Amino acid sequence: MQALRSTPRPPRRSILRPTLRLALAMLLSLLLPRAASALELHGVDVPASVQLGGRALPLNGAGTRYFLIFKVYVAELYLPQRTRFAADAVGMSGPKLMRLVMLRDVSGKELGDKLTEDIQNNIDPADFAGMITGLARMGGLFAERHELHAGDVFELADVPGHGMTISINGTSAGAPYTEPGFFNNMLRIWLGPRPAERRLKRALLGDAKAAN
């Protein structure tokens, strides 16, 4: 009689390999660096820095814009170097970025009108007159969009020599605004003597207690 042949067992390592690969993958996911966030506000991850004009800009501050009891957007300010003084932030040379992440649906025209009103409240009439053409173009952009939705990202980016650009959800919205001081005047909406919200102004200037 022929000896009965036993069915060979699969090599032990073929059973262990998938488990080992999974364990290694989990370990690597813990060890690999993630995109650095400075903080989280109302579900919005706020980066510790951004790249603009060939430079890394650190987060100067971030906070929440309220209307009555409603959260409207998270605002983030990135500058070449951190400062706690509004005048220094506005007058600082180099690239700058103001980033708004919407927390609720807002009429584009309503937002544009409010931004224009806040500019007028914070700059001299002569400076405002120099912005009228650009503000009219910006107003048309908002009116054309009709509505900004919760989660939309609205950015004002200023690079010396190129002017201020507007982007929505990463897509550029028209040609740069090249009027002298246009971005700095826009920045006064949040950092001027009559800011959109005083608590938000403090947050953008690095007061972490005012962020929420």
C-alpha cells in the first residue's frame, strides 16, 4: 500500500504576512508627519502656515465672525512675521493672506455690501474714493456668485508687485486689484479703528482667548 500523503500546510509566513503588513501600515500612519494645524475652530482646521509669494507665512491669528448669535465665518490672518499690533499688521511689507471659511450660507451681494460698508467705516474718504472702481468690480463678483455656502473658502492674497487677488475654493476670481493700498484697506475691515467685530480683531492679532 502506498503511504497516505498528507496535504501540505501552507507556509506559516503566508498567513502572518497580511497581519504584519497591516500592523506596519498602522505604525507608519502614526509616525508619518501630518499637515500641521495651529488649531481647530468650529470644525475648521486652521493651518499653522501657508505658502504665498515664495514664502512661508505663519498664522498671526484666527477667530470667528458672528452676526448676533450666528457664526458667519472663521477668519485667518497670515503675515511674514507675527505681530500683536494692528498698525504693524496693516503696514507690514511682504506677502499677506486673509482667509475666510464660511460657517453658514450667505448671500453674495449681502456679504459684498457688508464688506464695502466696513471699509468705508475704517478709511479716509479720499482713500475710499480711490477704491471705488475696484470695489464695484468686487461687488459684481459677489452679485454674480449669488451665494457663498458653508464650507466655501474665500481668500484675499496680496503679493507686492502683483496686487491683491481673490480666490474662492482655490479658483482665482478675476484679475488682480492693483490700486495702491487696496489690500491694506481691505485688511482694515477687521483691524481698523471700527472693525467688523472687536473680539475678532483681538483674535486675528494673536489673542487665543478671543478665537472662538
